[in-house]
Amino acid sequence: MITLEELTERLPVITASVFTIGLILLILALRLFRRSRGARYWIYRRRASQRGFRMLIFAMLFLSLSFGLCIATLIFNAIETEPDTPTQVVMNSTATSEPTTQAPTISPSETLSPTHTPTQQGRATTQPSHTSTLTPTNTNERTSSPTPSPTITSTTALPSPTETLTQTLTMTASSTPTASATSTPSPITPTATATQTSLPTLSSSVVRVTPRATPLESAQLRIIGITETMISEEENEPNATFSVGIRRIFFLMHYQNMNTGVLWGWRLLKDNNLVAEQFTLWGPAGNGETSFFIGQQKGFDAGNYELQLFIGEETSPIEQATFRVVP
């Protein structure tokens, strides 16, 4: 079992080690936050932000633990340097001196004189009594409970393309053939008359999204990646290959000099046949990266696919990217 002295000797080393680990984690978190602001692609920025947040949580925990160990070290050192508590001491001393008797002294002389016997008795008694009581009480209590709670909230808004496409097809056909024949018996010739109405008519109307702004001449849309998931560990360039049955394919897109309210859209072709298309109004203005996906409920069939991007009322695509779905 570790004694108090051994624990007091080891605490400074443990505290320094924990503080060093927390400091290293804090530096790594700051580097990840810096990368999340300067990465080229959005998925890399989001991944760095998430890792930096987790690293910051661990760094704060280690720094808090080192702070608590530092306080514990100071407390143990103070307890070790305090003197022992003295006990009650009672001191009694008694000194007694024995009586002293002096013997008579006789000195002869030439003249006779009567005998004189002096007697001297002395008694000294000393009884000092001293009582000393010392009871020190020392109470030292410190409580520290630091609880850091960092909260970082990161919200990234992506454009949410919406489309309103209403197609109404009305067919009105009216055909009433009427034939009437009148025959009068005549010895000469019979007479017949037939009447038929005109052919049916077909009318159709398609409602398209009305643009709210005119695109700039320098506006650009460019596909920079095609992935199977929103956040991929490895970047897939255009001309990617996927397995048959995949239900969603994500497209990473770079935009430049785009205006809010500009009409834009995409078309998906499979072996030069139209599979799906969508046109809507653009959301964020300026430059940046964004992503969108195209999904098939039953999964993509095998074949060669081509994605075309459009800006404004242009009929020719401004960007094209191809990918394959293989069995």
C-alpha cells in the first residue's frame, strides 16, 4: 500500500504528465479548428471541425485533472510539514533539604569557665509546583471542484433546392359521325348522303420556375467529386464507378459568381436517355462549395450515366460529369 510520503513524492510527476497531455491535445484541437476554416472542400472542413471539437473536450478534461492534482499536491505537502500534536505534560518537582546540625566546639583557655553548648538547628523545605497544559488544534480543509463545460456549436447551411413543376395535359376529342341515307324507290337511281365532324384536338401546358435574377456571364458550376456518402474518407473524382443497386449518389459542386434567385438545374442521362431532371432557384450568392444527391428508390441500374448542369435559360449544359454503375 502506498504511504502518504510516497504519494506526496509521486504527485508532482503525475500532475506534470497529465498537464502535458492536456496541453498537447489543446494544440491539436486548435490546429484542427484552423484546418476546418481553410480546407478546400466542405466535407474536409466539417470533418476537421468535428475532430477538433472532440479533441478540445479531452484537452479540457486532462487540464482539469491536472489542476485537481496540483491542489492535492499542495494539501499533502502542507500536511507533511506540520509538527506533531503535542500531548498534555504535567511536571511536578519537589525538593526537600535535610536538617543541618552543627556540633558544638570547645576551645581550651587558661581560665576555667563553665561549659557552653550552643545548639543550632535549621530546616528548609521547598515545594515548587508547576503545571503546564498545551493543546493545539489545527484544522485545514480545502475543497476544489472545477467543472469546465465547453460548448461549440457549428451550423453549416447548405442550399436547399426546391422545385415546383406542374404539368397539365388536357385532351378534348369530339367525334360524332353521323350518316344518313335516304332512298326513294325510283325506277331511275337511289340517293345517299353522309356527314362527319372534324378530327380531335390536343392542348398541353407546362409551368416552369420563374427566375428572380439574371445570371452573370462569369457564373460557373463545376463538379469536383462524386461520392457514395456525404462524408467520404477518400475523394472520388468524376468518372467514378459504383456497384449496381446503389440508391444515392452524392455530387460535390463548386460554384462561382452565382446570384441568389438565378435559375439552375441538372439532368441525368443513362446511355443518352433522360432519367431525371430538376430545375430550381439558386440560394447562396458568391463563391464556395456545396453538394446534392440523386436517389433511386429501387437503386441505380447498370450503365453509363452523364450528369449535366444548367444555368439560366441556356439549353446547352455548362458542366458535364460521367460515372458508371457496374454489376
